[in-house]
Amino acid sequence: MCAIVTCEGEYYVTFKFRNKADAKTIPITPVEKAVFAAWLKNEPKEIKNWLKSSGFSAKPGEISLIPDASGTLTRVIFGVKNHDGLWDYAGLPKALPIGSFSIDARMAGEKATNMAIGWALGCYQFAKYKSAKPRKVPTLVWPENAEKGRVKAMYDAVTLVRDLINTPADDMGPAELAAATRRLGKKFKADVRVITGNNLLKQNYPTIHAVGRASDDPPRLIDLRWGKDHHPKVSIVGKGVCFDTGGLDLKPAAGMLRMKKDMGGAAHALALASLIMELRLPVRLRVLVPAVENNVSGNAYRPSDVIKTRKGITVEVGNTDAEGRLVMCDAIAAADFEKPDLIIDFATLTGAARVALGTDLPAMFTNTDELAVELETAGADVDDAVWRLPLWNPYRGLLKSEVADINNVSEGGFGGAITAALYLQEFVSDGTPWAHFDIMAWNTRARPGRPIGGEAQSLRAVFEMLERRYT
């Protein structure tokens, strides 16, 4: 038996694979609806009769459990959209009884790997706060040609995103986010340094300090470095607002219900780092996570305050609930100072992006057309779509301030995702390739392999782009 189990603290998530089938292993036959009628002609009479009488038509996700004469499950027929879709197989682990199964189809390496990733993600459960033990899941025989190391790396990265986001802010504040980064650094022998509290002011990270100073859990800048110095520098920045009350511009109660996910950008940055380190991409990696809680207290930053950022740009606070771009701008400036080959940032930044594209489709902004094409192509190829929105420079005037160089919010609510991206662009030097992802990081509805809760969005697309660039 070859099983892979991920355990971290009180988290318990698992999927099971075995190397070889045995006499009790039940075959799963995937069939596309378009070829179902032709396929059925070659099946035994009892299979034809069973499928016809049960109304099975091979619709994607449709399952038929085939018994033998004694009533024992002997085969599974499964409708798929196509044989290589990552999510096509993700519904099986929850739909099948406990037992050993194998896929009765030949697949090339990439298709077999995708199938195994989909199955593994379909086993995901977040059970930290449940009294009952996690539900048991069936075992799958490794598909022939599947890249086992890649399956584990992708599963670990996606579940890291989900686990970090799903954890309530009481257990996932700036201190815990820093601890999670240290664990990741220890696993891959990366250097992790954390600047905390008033030391942020001493080391010139004023906007991170301003946003986070009202919390009992002091603000932090988490800085992870890994790789060889002579490799191309890739810097990743992730928004780590562990809970967002809105600050003095307080959110209504309904607006706070999902705000534990406002550190979803940080979760993505750490997960991407996990993939890069696990699969040994030849890059000099730096990850910067500004970790704060945007709370309310006597020393909270105020609307109309003016903050001088790390880059020297002065910012008027038009709204304390636009805190994400404030913590991000100092971290992006720090990344940009080293003149990296590439900067990628992830942030649950604006509701405007969700209005424009919905909750499933991440908004992508970039200052480089070539990079945009690479990301869009990679996303399409791995079924992790991203959608480019424009850095429409005429809207830069909407961020004007009468007392500072820039305002952190625009006049009016139109084009909010664009103006937020334009704000961040101020902290990237001309000539530095940069991509910004404005993500939801949350499944609002359950789908196979994607339960309601924290979700990785654009992660696989960005990693695919990086892998194509640097290997």
C-alpha cells in the first residue's frame, strides 16, 4: 500500500493511493457521452441491460454502480466530459463506497497526473473544528504514468491555501501566519525572517505598521528566501490581512462574515512558494507577506491621515477599508528594490473585481503584454482560467489627492479593481515585469473537488507559467 497523508497540527486531510490492484480492486470505466452509444455496443448484454434500465447516459459526473449476480459491486461506469480534465474525476471519492478502485483507461503522463490530482482534491476535508472524525475515503490505484511527486506537490499546495483560509482569525492571526511560513521554510530549508511591531517603522514599512497597529497581535512583514543567488529572481507578494473589520470605516456585520479569508493572497503566495520549492524550479525566490489585522482601537489609523510609504510616495487615506493596497504597497516596493526578473502578487483586493468577473474568475493585471499571454495560455492549458483587465491609465486621475501624492481610493465606485491595480503599479519600477491577481479565494458553491470555503484560484496557472519560463 502506498498512501500519502498530510497532517499538520490539528488539521487532518488525507487521500489514499496504492501501487497495485488486487483481487478486490474495482475498475472504473470513464466514458464520454459523445461515444457512449458506440461504446455500449461492445459491452456484454447484462451491462447493456443494466445501464439502459437505470437510465444511464454518460453525462459528465454520472455514475452507475454495476453489481454481479450476487449483488456485489464489480464495476463502476462513469460519465466524463473528457478523459484528461482535472475536475472530471474529483467527484468520485465522495460518491463511491469505501474500497479499492482503479481507472480502466490508458492515459498519457499529463492526463494521468491531472486525473490523480482531481481525485486527491476530491478527498479534501477541513475537519479541524469538527467533533466527528473525517469521513473515510476510497483508495485509488495509481494511474499508470502519473507523476506521483507532482500530484503530492499540487495537493499539498492547494490544501495549504484552503486550510489557511478556512481557519478562523482567532487561530490564524499575523503570529500564526508567520508560524505557518516558518514551518514551510523549515521543510524546504528556506530562510524566513519576520519584522514585527514598531520594528516595521525602524525598517521603513510605515503602511504595514499603520494598518496593523490597532490590533493586539502586532503587524508583521514575513520574508521568505530560497534558491541560488545566480538564478533569476522571482518575488511573490501576498496580502495577509488576517481579519478585516474595515477599520474606522467599519464594515457592516454581513460584510465581515468572510473576512477571515482576507489573507487569501498570503495563502496563495505561500502555496506557490511550496510548489516552486517542492518541484525545485531554478529561481531565486523571495516571498513577502504583510500580515496584519485591520482592527479598531484608540490608535487605529484614520480617514484623512497621510502616510509616507516605503517608496517615499505619500498616501492620503480616503478609506480605512481599502487597507489591502496599503499593506501591499510597502511589500511590493521592497520586492521591486531588488530589481527582480518578475513580481507576482495575490490579493483579495476588491469587490469590484467580483462584480466584473464573478467569484470564480480571478482578475489579472499586468504591465507586460508578453506576460499576459503567458499567463492566459498557461491558465487555459491547466483549467485554471484568469482574465486580464486593463491598467487603464486615464483612471489614474481618479486617485488624486489635494494633500498627498495619491489617495488610496478613487472618487466614486466605478472601475474599482482597475484603480486599485493602478495604485499598486505606482510601486513597481518601469521595466520590471509585474502581474497582480485580484482573487476571491473562496468557493461560494460546492462543486466536485471544490467544497464551499477557501480555494486556490490562479495558483496552478501561475505555477505553470513559471515552470514553462524557467525550466
